[in-house]
Amino acid sequence: MLLLPLVRLRARQTDRRTDGQTEMCTLEKRGNVFVLAITGPGEHRLNPTLVGSLRSALCRVREEPNCSALVTTAEGKFFSNGYDLSWAQNHRDRLELMSSELRALVRDLISLPMPTIAAVTGHASAAGLILALSHDYVLMRKDRGFLYMSEVDIGLVLANWFVTLIRSKIGSPAARREMLMKAAKLTAAQGAAMGIIDSVHDGPEETIRAAIRLAEELVVREWDGHVYAANRMVVLREVLDSLGSDEAVEAAANRASSKL
Amino acid sequence: MCTLEKRGNVFVLAITGTGEHRLNPTLVCSLRSSLRRVREEPNCSALVTTAEGKFFSNGYDLSWAQKHRDRLELMSSEFRALVRDLISLPMPTIAAVTGHASASGLILALSHDYVLMRKDRGFLYMGEVDFGLVLANWFVTLIRSKIGSPAARREMLMKAAKLTAAQGAAMGIIDSAHDGPKETVSAAVRLAEELVARKWDGDVYAANRMVVLREVLDSLGSDETVEAVANQASSKL
């Protein structure tokens, strides 16, 4: 398969832990399929820098709406471990920025004029799991990695919009309770049985290959990308409406300031 | 357009003719007239809706409407009124799907309390995305009230899957699949008789259905896609 690197998006961000510079994500096109990969061996925490890079990549993807599809994946042990809470340090302005950037990214995905597939090749937790579920199809490696909505375990209240999105994707109230109120750490097999993900695959490479194969099958339908997006937006109308605000930011910031 | 007969306690409303049974105002008005007659006998009754030929219904009559705003509006508002009639009908309703049901034709079937289908032929198909059309909000609201699995809704609405009766039953879109059109109608009439034996007050039955489908009723007030299609058409002139 010929890989045609399109653009490698790097953020010149000083990693405060290693003092190195961090490449955030790469975007390439393989035939008709855009492959957006979050790079690096870390936790891929959804701070504004990473989210900004992902949004830039999606701007590029959006330019080719017909006969295209998107596969989003990640390198290393993590798909994404959620918000960058140690960067935010409970500062209201940082929490607000992180939330509004993620909501904008989710809006970008829901309005993207082509089918979208998450190839989950590592742990997906909290906002990281929300990122995966913001795709039309979710495939995951079966041998490693957990799906985990950790909020109740770490003393956080779920954002309304997280729950609205989850309700639009996971139909079983019992499955939603397991995820959201029991903070279950689910394997891919459990996720598939519970209707949280679509299918499981042997290892990261096979997961990405299966995602690309599915993408190619969808491209063959020759849908008008804008019509496809408009229909997705009707189906997920309630989710779009919920992206306008995030009351959990207020609550977290207030809790932090009340401890001063 | 359609016939209405009563077999014992069961009204059988059949869309007649060998064509696609496109939901233009003429056919929809005939169906609504029949439902007005049905409504006169609310107790110890049930309704089975079926159709002759290869199609249950293949959707809106787009070649009649030809993207004229007034025709699109009329077709949409008449169809929404028909769905409101079905949701407020004072007796149980069963669709016996004996042929293809596509787009608004599938919506018509799903506007019944129970959906039975022949297993040997016919597809369930929401083809909008294949034809460059955007789904109406109220279609999606109705589908969400009847089909609980987000994956099934995605297959139908975002992948435009052509589903057989067996697939439809597995995905929770229809209730059961039967051998051929006659057996489908017979099974529907049998189910109708079982429901009649419960001796429900028809108006109470309808009121309960309207509580269960409240969100759907609320969504029937408007159809934003009519504006959109009409604008698209006029922007090409």
C-alpha cells in the first residue's frame, strides 16, 4: 500500500516533563482514506495544543468531501487518556479553554463531510473515550486497552454533553449505567457485547487495516459528503445542541476556588 | 387508491394497484378518509394496513412534486396529518408489510403499533443519503421512538442499508417475518384479534399511545426539509 504523507502537523510545544518537543499528530491519505494519527508514546491528553492540531488536520480533510473517509487512530499504549487535568490545574480559564476546544473538535467531527471511523489502538478514557465515540464507527484492538469513563472514580461529575453523546451512541440503559455510574473498565470484547464499539480486531495494525477496509466500503457508496454530514447532524441533533455549553467546567472551577 | 373492509373486529385497509403507492396527496387523502370511517368504531376494533403488489410504499411522489414548494409542502403536511391520525387512532394498529417500504413509505409502516413483514421478498430502505436528500427531523424522531439501537439507526439512516425482513426483525425494526403476503396479512389479523380480546377502551388506548409517542407528536408540527429542498430547487433556476 502506498503511503502518501500529506502533512505532518507538529506543535512546537515544550513538554514540561521531558523538555523535548512533541509532535502531535500526522495526517496522511491512503487511496481515498484520510488517516489521522495522534503521535508519540504518551497519554495523548486532550489539552488545547493537541486538540488544536487535530482541528487543523480536520480543516485539511474537509477540503476533499467526496469519495473520502476519515480514520482516526493513535500510537502507543493510549488512544487518549482524557483531559489534561495537570495542565489545567483547576484554573477556570484553562478548564474553559480545554472544554470549549474539545467541544469544537467534536462539532468538527459531527459536521465532517465524510464517514468517520475511530481505530482505537489503546486505552480510551473519559474525554478520550468521548473522542472515539464522536466517530460514526468505532473499531478496537481486542488484546489490550480499556474503555473507561473514570469520572466518578476521580471525584468528577460528568458533563451533560458527555452523557448526551453517550446516550446517542449506546442504547442500553444498563450499559450506560456500567460505564457512567459504575466506571467499569471494559475490554474491547465487553465493549462490543455492550454495543459501545462496533468490532474487535487482532492488534493495532489489524485494527487500522480493518478501519481502512470499512472506510473503502463506505467510499464506494459515492455519497455526497455534505449530504452525508447533514444527515449525521439530523441524527445527532440533540448532541449538537448540547455542545453549546459545559456546566461541569463551572462546577470544577468553583470547587477549586472554594478550597482556597 | 385503497379499500377498507372489516373482517370480524378487524379493519383491513389495503393500498390497491400494482404501482409504487407513492404518497402523493391523493393517496394520502384516501387513506385519511378511510381512517375517519375506522375511527367511528373505537371499541373492540383494530386496524391492519397492507398493500397490493410489489410495494408497500416507495415514499413521496417526487416526480409529481417536481420540487415545487407548494407541492412539497402539501405532500409533507398531508403525510404528517396521516401519521397524526394513526398515532391518535382509538385502536391498535398493525402494518402488514407485503412489499418494499422505502423512505416515507417505511415511515408509514413504522407509524403503526406493530409491524409484520413477508420474509421472502421486499426491502426496508431509508434511501435519502443515496439520493442526496437530507432526512426530516420528524422522520428521525419517529425512528428513534421505534428503533432503540443506535447502531441499527446508523445502518438505516447513515448507511442507507437495504434490509430484508429477517434483518429488520433482528435489528428490532419490525416485529416478525412471515411466509409470503397472505400469511403476513393472516398473522396481522390474528394479532389484531388477540389485541381486541383485551377489550381496551379505544380512546384510552389512543391516549396512552400519545403519551408514549409524545415527542413524535410534537415533531409533526413542521418539516424543515421542505424549505431546504424548495430553496435548493430555486437556487438552480
